[in-house]
Amino acid sequence: MGKLRKLNDEIGMLGIRLYPHTMYNLLKTPSKELSNSTFELGALIGGLGHQLEEQIINSHTKTECVDAVVSFFKMRLQQSIQDSFFPLFKKILTPNLLYDVSKLKEESGLSYRQLGRKFDQFVGFSPKYLSRMLRFQNAERACLSDRHSSFTSLAYTCGYADQSHFNRELKEFSGLTPSYYFGLMNNKATVDSKVTRGLLMPKEEAFF
């Protein structure tokens, strides 16, 4: 979600990153319906959305913009009901945890069909696809921390079948080879990552 405004002849943008399962609580719209799309906040939630947009546009400082958004989020979350599935979501999203998605059915007590509806509602894509993205992020953190002497070691540690598997996943998510991608990251350069920009959408996949 972002909003452009003109301030002293300059164009600025306010960007907000959310955990996958928080969007539904804030907007009350299934995440699957919002994936890979742009929208006007007011069109989704009516008057409150238009009011927030006006507050952001009329803000004179970054602090005023952030305060308006934080107040809106707090108000929406106070009106929401915490789903019993949230603790498991938090476990799945734990950094460096190689969560086995095949355990989701057992730990949640839900059927595959029910799990599919939960992920459509709160995440926007399948458990299997979320697991792949989290594994890629874990590999990225591990590589940047210099804990591995080679990409092969990194691949096995992060749960890939082999380095070829790791190379294919990284190519899909970033569009680059491992050496080039991590070379750019280590040099603090900007990487044109489809994952970061949220443009990469899953194909039809089985849940497990």
C-alpha cells in the first residue's frame, strides 16, 4: 500500500510492509483477492479508507504520515478477532526455522480443504509456496552472515535437495544466479528482486 503526494515540489511515497497474515485483519478482504494487484484503500473499506488517504495527503511531515497509518492500524486491529490459526502462522514465519509444511494438517487439526481456505484468506497463496519463499529468505540470511563456505553447503543446510535445486529457486525468485545475486547483496547494491517487489505469483500448486 502506498500513497504519492507532492511536498515542496518533491514526490514522496509511503510504503508499508506487512506479515502475510495481517492483511485480512486490517482490510477484512481475503488476501487471495488482493494478491498481485493495486487498489484504492477507500474502494475496499469505504469512508475510513478515504479518511486515511486524506490524512496522508495533507500531512506536512513523515512523522505525521506514519502516525496516521499507525493509528489506523491500531484501530482496525482492536476491532479484529484473533484467529486460532495465528500461533501456527507465527511459528511458520520464525526466521531460520525450516518448517515442514507436511506437518500443517497434523498441528492445525484442519483438513487440506480447510487449510486451503485459511491460506487463501490470510496469506493469498498455498502453504507449499510460502514454504519455498521462507526457505529462500533463510538461505539469503545465512549467506549474508558468511556462515557457509560454498553454495553447496548453503543449499543443504537450508533444506534444498542439492545446489542445482537451490540455483533454480533463486533464479525464479530473484531472476539472477547465486554468485551475481549475493555479490550485489554483499555490496549493498539494489537487487531487482521479484520477491521483494511482491510481483512473483505462484502457479497452481498442490498444497503439499
